[in-house]
Amino acid sequence: MKRWIVRGLLGLLTVLVLLIGYGTLIEPRLVLDEEQESVEIPGLAAGAPPIEVAVLADMQIGMWWGNPGMSARAIARAVEAEPDVVLLGGDFVYHAGPDVEPEVETALEVLAPLLESGIPTYAVLGNHDYASGAAEELTAALEGAGVPVLLNESEPVPGTGDDPLHVVGVGPVRPGLVDVDQALAGLPEAAPRVVLMHNPASFPEMPAGSAPLTVAGHTHCGQIALPGLPNWSYLGLTEEEEIVVDGWAPEGYGADGNALFVTCGIGFSVVPVRINAPPQVVFFELTPPTQE
């Protein structure tokens, strides 16, 4: 009997070691998930060609034993796809420490192929960007490279038609910079738009019909997503922060006419492990509403 118990414990230990090895060495560094989605956007002109959008988030540069190589690979894949616009969902850095410049410089180096591609690119910042004290430096560096950092504001995307697609950027939940009214204030009422936010917890604040496509990051899709766990979790740093973890939000979350997609992002938080939540780049094809 003791022999079988010992064998069982050794078997469990072996499985645990293999799982940890996979989660630290394989999935976050070698596996890049690509999602392809198609969304109808009100306001796009009938017969207009689709607008291709690539979304990336959560590079978390500066995380211990991080995976900047995977961030570079994801950026390269987005550039290779030649979308009409790229959206960056924040948390460029993780823990910058007293001197933020090395992490900001590394983030810009990783982003360089995108910045040099000429693809219109827009960004919001995340909670780690603010907590690490890098927000001002990141904003200056990104905008100096031609990437608007949207803080509760919107901008039209060049090359997307006479009634151009607008990107609406909503501020992060932490440190309390969400202002949906301000974000929508300068937006023409009928303008086609995609909403970019870091934390999906902001999504329920969007008025009905104002966010036909919202994209967010922050959750890392749970980072360690064991089979059988629900798609709802309290993975935020406060128990009150109810969030959608992975992919499309379920029906009933948010106001009528709005839709939310949460990307798994690329990097890590707390521990450098990803299991069943691989780094991800998401491509959206935006089309005019179907005429009935």
C-alpha cells in the first residue's frame, strides 16, 4: 500500500514539474496565439472595404524573467499582416523601479518595427505604467514616435474613408482615470468607432450603442487558466473589480449595442508562468452593417 502511495506522489510531482516547465519555458516563449474576428461597425459606409485592426497588450517589460522576445515576435507578426491600424492596450512596463528609462527604452526598441512601418498606431496606458512611474516618459516617447496615447479622448484613423474610423481611448481604472463622458465628448455622434481600454472593468460604463467594439487587456486571460475554471474571475487587485477574463464578454455584460473582447496580452504579472493562456495577437476585420 505504501509503495502505491509513494508511486502516486512521485507521479503527481512529475506532472507538476512538467506543467511548471511547460508554463515557464514553452507556452509564454514559443506559443503565439492568433485570433481572427469579424465585427460589423455602425457608421462604416455601405460597400466600403473592410478595415483591418491588430490588437496587442501587456508587454510588461521589466517583469522578472520576462519574455520580451515574444513581445518582439508579436509585434513582427502584426507588422507582417499590414493592418490598417494597430491598437496597443497598455502595460508596456511592469516594474520600472527608481529609473524608468531602461524599461521605456526597451519597450520602444521592441516596438521599433511597428513604429517604423508607418501603420497608424494608437495606445492607452495601463495600471503598471502608472504604478511604476513611467506614464509621463512612455507618453512622451510614444507620441514622439508618432503614436497618440489616448487618455479619455478620440482620434480619427487616416486612410479609413470619408467618414473615418475613430479610436476612442479610455483611461485606466487604476489610478482612477476613467472618464467615459470626456472620452466620447469630441466624437461625432454617428462616427464609426472602436474603443480601446486597458482594464475591461471600464466597459459597463460605456453608454448604450457607444462601443460596438471595445478591446481590452489587463487580465492575461487568467495567466494560469486550468480547464474547468469559469470565464469570470476577480483577478484584479481589488475584490470589487469584476472582470471578463478571456475573449468575448458574455451577453448582458455592458449596455445594449456594445461588445467587449479581452485579449490575453503577451507578458506576465507576479510570476513568469502562462498555462492555457498563451501570448496573443488579435486581428479584427471591421465591416459595414449588413443591409437587410
